[in-house]
Amino acid sequence: MQVKGYLACCLALALAATAVRAEEKNESAKVTTTRTETGRASKIRVMLPAEDARLWFDGAATRAKGRERVFRSPALEDGKRYSYKVTAVWLENGREVNHDTKVFFHAGEDIRIDFRR
């Protein structure tokens, strides 16, 4: 994992954690959560359709590149639910495609966001 991507994600995740409902449906991207062994940190894996897609967590841009990007949150408080707005932008057939999705999870869950169709 790249240090720049890790730091950008940590900043974005630390800024925007809020309690929310965990059962919301999402139509922009497929989102999967699974419990981690480490407990309080969450790993966020984002699948994108383009190497050079741009990616934001709650408005904070990440610098990582590639079709698959992995970020780890700072320690999150057990028993709380968190949400983040994730935005991906890429070019498809010469046109800019913009997708937003809201992910919901608890401390210690791994999140997989798939923007590929």
C-alpha cells in the first residue's frame, strides 16, 4: 500500500465518521462489508474501471492510482457505525463518468467498493 494513499484515506476517514443506518441500499457501486480480525481499523478496497480514475473520500482527494486501491482507516471506536461518501470519476469512451456512493460500516469491518459495471 502506498503511504500517500494511506495518509489521504486516514485524513478523509477521520474527518467524516458519523453514526448512520447500516442497511441502506446503494445503486452506484456494489459495496460489501466483512468483519476484520484486527477489530477497530477498517480496510477499504476500491475497484475502479480505469487506472487513472480519480477518487475522493468525503471530498478529500486520494493520490493512489490503479484499478484496485486499498486504504486502511485509523482506529475507529467499537460499537459505532460510520459512513463515508466515496466519489469516483473516470473517462469512458471520451466522456467523463462520475459516480458517488455512500458506504456504511462498523469499526473493524472491511469494505469493498466496486465501481466496475
